Amino acid sequence: MRNAILVLLSLLYLLPLAAALQDYEFSYTEVSWQEITGGVVLGTESSDDQNFIDPAHPGGISAVIACGLTIPFDFVFDYQVYDRFGVNANGWIGLGKSSYLDEAVDLNSSTDHNPLSYTNAAHPHEDRIARIAGFARNLAAQSGASLRYEVIGSEPQRILVVQWKNYRRLGVASGDSFTFQIR
């Protein structure tokens, strides 16, 4: 497969386990694309603006707070330990903690495609608004599109990979095809 520019947010590999948020930086690497084909499929070829935050609803829901999907290892981000995550179809994920039970992941946002600048007044603590954006744009699935996640590697080098394949910008009828991952 041809080389692709990937946004590699492989924080588990690249950063110390306890790094402050200001220690993170954007980077990209040109590598051979490594598509994931296993794992859990989320949504359909008509997904648009869904939140995937409850394993009982793999087709997505409009709710923004739920129990979250399981990260099968502790993930440290900005000095916080996370074991849950949620996916927004618009190219970003939110992190959460199982200790919050049915409210483990909070994907509240001013808009679905502007997740990083939002602070939720109901949950003002950092551990309730941890977000990682791969694209953060008003995206929609299309024919041949898929959204999935999979844990790859073996302990202690496991990586959670969330992959958007063949998504397009909402409102663009043809010619758009974005495939990217958050790792």
C-alpha cells in the first residue's frame, strides 16, 4: 500500500507515562500505512455525528455521556489515568474513567467538530474533558466507509488504534476520502 502521512498520536510509545499536557506536541511521520481490519466496527456507511460511548450501542447514539468503551490497560494522559474512551464520528476521541460508572466518558462539546476548546461546566475537571483529535472536522461516512477500533501489540506495548476509513467532509458530494487513525 502506498505511503501515507499519518497523525500518530501513539502517546504510549512516544512519551513517558506521566507527562504534563504541555509536554505533548503535534507530530507526523511518513510511514507505510498499517490499516487495522479487526477489532470492533462502529456505526455504518451512513454515520454522521454519532457518539460511540456505550458498547451496547455500536451503531452510535446522540447521548454525550455514557459508560464508555474499554481501554484494556491504564493509559496516562496529563497525569491522569484513563481506562475508558468514546469516539465521535467527526474525527476525535474522549477519554474517561470507569470510576465514574455510567458517566465514565463525557463527549460534551460546543460542536462535534470543535472538541478541543470546550470546557463542560457540569464537569469542569480535566479528567472529564481529555480529548485527542485526529481530524476534528464535520465528517460523514460514505459508501465504503468504516469506523473501528482495535488494540494491537502485546503487553506492555499495547496500542489502542481508532481508525476512520473513507470519511468525507460533510457537504462535499464526491471526491473526498479521508482515512486516518488515532493511536
